[in-house]
Amino acid sequence: MKLPGQEEFEVSSACKNVPTGELDSSPGSGPRPDGPLDTKRGNLGVSKDPLLFIQLNELLGWPQALEWRETGRWVLFEEKVEVGAGRWSVPHVPTLALSSLQKLHSLLAEGLVLLDCPAQSFLELVEQVTRVESLSPELRGQLQALLLQRPQHLIQPTGTRPCQGSAHPREASYNEEALLKEQHQNPLRQKLPPGAEAAAVLAGELGFLVQPLGAFVRLRDPVVLGPLMEVPLPSRFFCLLLGPSTVGKGYHEIGRAMAVLLSDSQFQWTVRRASNLHDLLAALDAFLEEVTVLPPGLWDPTTRIAPPKCLPSQHKRLFSQLREVKGPPAPPGALAEDRHGHWLRTPSPELQRTGRLFGGLLQDVRRKASWYPSDFLDALHPQCLSAVLYIYLATVTNAIIFGGLLGEATSGAQGVLESFLGTAAAGATFCLMAGQPLTILSSTGPVLVFERLLFSFSRDYSLDYLPFRLWVGIWVATFCLALVATEASVLVRYFTRFTEEGFCALISLIFIYDAVGKMLSLTSAYPIQSPGSPAYGCFCQYPDPGGNESQWTRTEPKDRDDISSMDLGLVNASLLPPTECAQRGGHPRGPNCHTVPDIAFFSLLLFLTSFLLATALKHVKTSRFFPSVVRKVLGDFSSVLAMLLGCGLDSFLGLATPKLTVPSEFKPTLPGRGWLVSPFGTNPWWLSVAAALPALLLSILIFMDQQITAVILNRAEYKLRKGAGFHLDLFCVALLMLLTSVLGLPWYVSATVISLAHMDSLRRERRTCALGEPCSFLGIREQRLTGLVVFILTGTSIFLAPVLKFIPMPVLYGIFLYMGVAAMSSTQFTKRVQLLLMPAKHQPDLLLLRHVSLSRVHLFTAIQLACLGLLWIIKSTPAAIIFPLTLLGLVGVRKALERVFSPQELLWLDELMPEKERSIPEKGLEPKYSLGGDSEHFTGVTQKSGYCWPLA
């Protein structure tokens, strides 16, 4: 008989291959990957199993009053009942005595094993288990009555405690319904994913038993066992371990050993598919072969091992159990083992040549077309709202900053309005058409440098800038289309981590430099007031020198013109030193004297507050404080909350800090020009051909900037499931280059830092996880709607000037600093730079340092630092015209490093070039690295490349 509510927890055949712990079930969502182990099983052709909750009930009170008590539970880690404190212990890694595993082996070998038992209730299960020839009918009846007693749980439900064999069916049914209702309210139930199953382990000592009694049952259909379990999950396994009295904690440790075995993913996977006792014992033997023994003289068994921040890979263990199982071929991009035993990633289909003109582009279009409807349906989630607000403010700020810089660099030929319009048009078009819609298009530092050089050249030679720029854009679009036609994007296979880190570090430094530079520039406009300074300390109202005291006059301040009396709501007031105010008959410390706030100091305060608050709120997500729902909200909305709190603080103090300025009129910045650029203007006709030379350099810059960012965004660490579109993305950028050139708008390309921040704001994590286990990273919420809404809002920001004008610029500078620091700190390069400043005895135990000598690691880091310094110098000097070639030169430097470092060293320090990745002579190395120390970015992520790009 099924208990009420049991149907809710039964596992239907349609859900057997659905990952447990699905983050959401939004419309249009396809199957999502689960944790790391499940993903790898899927690649090996193995079906995914439900999460298993294991509970240990012990028989206590012999010989006076026997009762069952719950003493432990497992999902992945162990929790013990702390009797004195009346609570569960913290989750910890279980430690076992080797003798308990050996005794368990003997009990299972000599006991009863029932696989695919047809029992449909706990009573039927007890009857099946007690059918043992060694038990007399009297002992069998006593044992059945004992097993049917309701166990004592730490969280004890209210009401009576009838046993399953009550003589009053109505009363028993009522109590079962009340119990099941209270079991549903157990807090642990909310932490377990839908489809989870249970396993019950019963252990203890019975004086009337002559010999041990062991039974292991795997139910054919999971059944809710009523009050036996703490939570009303359908039970799949049942294990009974009883025997006569022994010295010590014999059966307690044997029961723990059985529970730990069932909590092991590989043992559980094998037992679910075992067909006889031999398979069960073989799984136990395989577990014993991998057990690590701690010597008793050097280890205290009472010590609890904290759960690791990142669980180790289960690839090798799973593969060893599947050597004889021939599954379907691995999907593209899956991990495959070569003849040397290395786990290598098969080439991505996006980077395979077709040998046809525009063949890669057509493949990208076909690949992405099937996902197009879900690209909008998958955005129906509250997390996308946070991403829109965060990226919108970052995009608006970036448009204003780069618009202002363009205005300065081009003497008003382009400005903030063009930056807003171009960002909205180019970004929205890209989000609708591109292969990777998570990319955020923006003006970038390298492209701005090229614009400045192009304008300087036009001014020096008396050329009409915008027509000349139009022909440069036409040639760039032509060259980029040629690159798309010849499938040049497959060359990104040669962009190893060395190239990616150099470029990402450069862009991150530009963000940090600009944020700090803009903040420091405020101190020149608003000098910090030193204590006791006599200069311009207050706004003062004083009588008219003509003698009419009822008439107040106002003189314009002679300094700090950007702070006026109107900002403080004063009339007829002047910014004067206190002494001069007193000489004029005013009251420098009276009611009519208003002290000027230290704008520079408060701006610096807002700058640091927004940066530190965004950083702190982001780390709350992985902290031990607050409920999980609160932590998730604070982490997802960290940047938005930091901005709102900064704006609130500024408004509360009533500060005259510089605010965000948005153009209010829709017309070109340059007076007299229309929205369409004339092809020639006053320039000679041959300049349209000569423009091909600077266009060639810009094409190299666009290709490197776009494709390096695309490689970073499509790394395997992000677990993207909809594929990339390198050819399609470059095609869209080429068309947008043509469009923006014709309209006289800024040129746009993928913005590395903002795109990484966009992906970070869309991280999907498993809602439910094992107690003590970090939240598993499931991937990115891939869709087109957040970017599209961001750029639409950016375009309409011209009409939102009354609202946006209240946002202080120091707050936005702080968010910019946060984005740059987050992107910089997440790279392996930054962590290796830290090793330069760290004594060897204090360095963490990194796998990298186990295989490569410290001096060689430092040499590799020094080369990267030298390349980064060279890139910065070239970008900041008149030699910036060759900057695109220096970016391309990073690939050449990486190739030259093969003469300095061995393939094994490069395998750990960087990645192998495609033609070399299957020629490693040494056996046992894996391209899997861990620098540790940053569980927020690395939790549950497969690290083929040795680092994860910022998910911070």
C-alpha cells in the first residue's frame, strides 16, 4: 500500500536520464548538465543516477528497552547526531576503520542479498528480509516486531508513536498522514533535489541472535518507507546489519561503513547495475583498492576533516569500471583518452575547416538556428533582471567615458550621443544575429588608440576625417569578410592561454587604470581641503556694502567654479574664506554660513565604498552567513546593490559630487553634419584606395580583439551547451563596421571585461547540493534577451536623463574598478605573479609546482610580464600604430617558447599547440591544473586550461 504523497517522490522512467539538481525548469530549457561527475558519465554513455540520501538507524538500549535511533546521515559527506548538544554535526569527510570494511565484506558474503526486490511497503520488505533459515519462527516474529518500531529522529514529529503493525488501522492511517505532512516540513527536504532517493542502513546488537545477520536489498521500484526515514523519499536500498553483542563499537562502525559505501558515487553506480552477489562484492573490493589508510599513531580518529572546496575528478575511477563497456562514440568536444593515458579534448566542431567558401559561416548559422527559440525562452528567469541592471549601468558608463574620450580625441567629430546611438544599434543587432549573443560590444581601448591616430593623421595632412574614416571602415569590412570566407577563424586554435592571458590582463589594466585615473582627476577639480586651510571654506551671506542690511548681494566665487551656491540651495551667497566673510559683516560661523563639503574626499569615499561593497557582496554567496536564498540574492545583485547604496549615501548626505551626464538632444555632436557621411568630402579620390593600408592594420586589431574575447567566452570551463559561432560573430562585426562607418558612429568590437561580467552575472548553480558540498556550477544561462534589453535601454537612455543624472560618477568608477580587478585576479597569470612575492615555504601545494621547477615557473611568468609591459608601452606611445601587429606577435612568442620550455613544462604552464597535443612522451600527465585558493571561481568547473575566466 502506498502512503499518501508517495506518488510525488516516485521516479518515472521518463526522468531516469534527467540530471538531478536541475537549476530551473523554465520554458524552452533543454537538458542541462549536472555536476561534474554526471557530465562526464554522460560523455561516456552512462545514464545519470538520482541523488541518494543515506540514513543510519542504530538499535540501542539492549537489554532493557530496545529502540531505534537515527545516529547519522549522508548525502555526500557525513553528519553525526551530537547527543549532548541536540543537533547535527557539521558535514565532514567520513573516516572508517579498515577492519569495519573487512567485517562488512564478510557479512555481505554470508548474508542475504536481494536485487530488484518487488516489495511495495515496509511491511512487505521486513517480511522478505526476515525469511532466513537460521531464524526460528519465534525469533522471526520478534525481529519483525522490532524492525517495525518507529525510530527516534533528531527532529522528532509530534503525536503518538504507533508501530506499523497497529491494531487500529484508522488511527495508524491518520498518524501516517500527519507524520508524512510533518516530514515534508523537514528543512533537509528542501535541500534535496527532485527525484532524489533514499537508502536505509539499520545496524545494532541483539542478544538473542546467535550469529550475525546481514541483508542487502535493492528495491525494483523505490518505495516510501513511512516513518523509517527522516524525510519522505522513496527508498531504493535497504541494509540490515545485526548480530550478537561485541566489544567496542563493532556494528556501529560496520553500519557507518555501509553508509559511506553507498554515498560513494562509483560504488553506488555499480550497485545500481549489479546483477548478483559477485558484482556487489566486486564493487566493495574496488572501493578497498582505492582506500587511503591513515596510521593510528599519527592521526586522531575523532578529528573531523572539513569538506574540500573543490571535489576531485572521478574520470579515472569511472573509466576503470567501464573498460569492458563499449558505449556510443563520444560527442564533439568530449574528453577522450589517448594512447598515453592523457585526457585530451577533441577539437571543437566550430574550429574544423570545411574547405568551402563561407563554409564555416553556414555551419554556424545551421548550428545556432536550432537554438534560436530557446535563446529567448531561457531568459525567463529573475536572474536575468539582475544581469540587465548590472550590465546596463556598466554599458552606459562605458559609452559615456569612451564617448567623452572620442570627443576629445576627434575634436567633437564624435561624442557621447554617437557613442550612445552606436552602442545601442550595434549591440542590439549583434545580440539578434551573432553566434555568441552573450558577447557585449563596446568601444575598447585599442580601437580608441587607433581612432586617435587616424584623426591626428587627418589633421596633420588637412584631410576630411569622417570621409577618410568611412573608407577605412569599408576596407576593414571587406578584409573581415574575406577572413570569414576563407575560414580564418579556425586560427584561434593557436590562441593558447599565454595569448589570452596577455590580452585579458592588458584590457583589465586599462579598466583599472581608467577607473583610478578618472577618480584622481576629480582631486584637481575638487581639491582636498586640508585642516585649517584659509582658502574658500564656506558659502557666506553678508549685508550689502551700501548699508542696506535687508538687501543681500551675491558675488561669483573666484575659484572652484563648478561648485556654486545654487548647489547648496542658497541665494545671494558667495564662496569666501571665513576672515573675509567677517570683514564684510557676515557671520562665518553663524546660521547664514554654510560650510562647503569636501567633494574630493566624499567622492573618494563613494569610489572605495562601491568597489569594496560589490566585492564583499559577491563573496557573501560562498560565505557561511545567512540562508542560501539570501546569499544567492546578495551575490547575484552585488553590483546593483553597491550602486544603489552608493547613490543612496550620496543623496542622504546631499553632496555636490559629479553626476552622470547624458545628452538630452538627438543631433550629431559636430555642428553642420548629417547622420550619413559623404564618401569623399574634400578628400581626393585616391585616398579611398590609400585607406586600405591603415585598414589592414585595423583589421588585424579587430580580428585579434574579437576572436581572443570569443575564445575566452567559449572556454570549456563555462560549460556552454549551445556552441560557439566564431565565423558568424566576425561576419556580424564586419557588417557593423560598415554600418557605423557610414553613420559616423564609433567602431565596436567585443569588450572582454564587460562580456566576462555579463557571463558571470548569468552563472547557473545547482539549487540543491549535498550538505557541506559547494554549490555545483552548471554553466551559463545562454540567451539573447539580456544583451538585447541592455542595448535597447542604452539607446533610450537619452530620454532617461532626469533619472540617470542622480547617479554619482565615483560610484560608477568604483564598479569599473571592481570589474577590472575581478577579471585580472581570476587568471593563472596573476596567481603565478603572486608566487614571485611568496617565499617557497609559504607557497601552496599546487599541482603546477609538483611538475615544473619553481625557477622555470618564474621564467615563464617573467616572459609574460615582459610581453604585457611591451604591449602597454606600445599602446601608450606614438608607436601605437603597430599595436595590432604586437598582439599578433604574442602567438609568435608562444611558438618560440617551445625552444625554451619542454612539452611537459608547457603542458602545465600553458597549453600545447594543436599539432603537438598528442605527442607527449611522458605517461601520467594530465592537462588538468588547479591553483586552488579561490573556490568561488573554481567550484565544480573542469579546468582543462588551468584557470577559469572570471566568474566573480
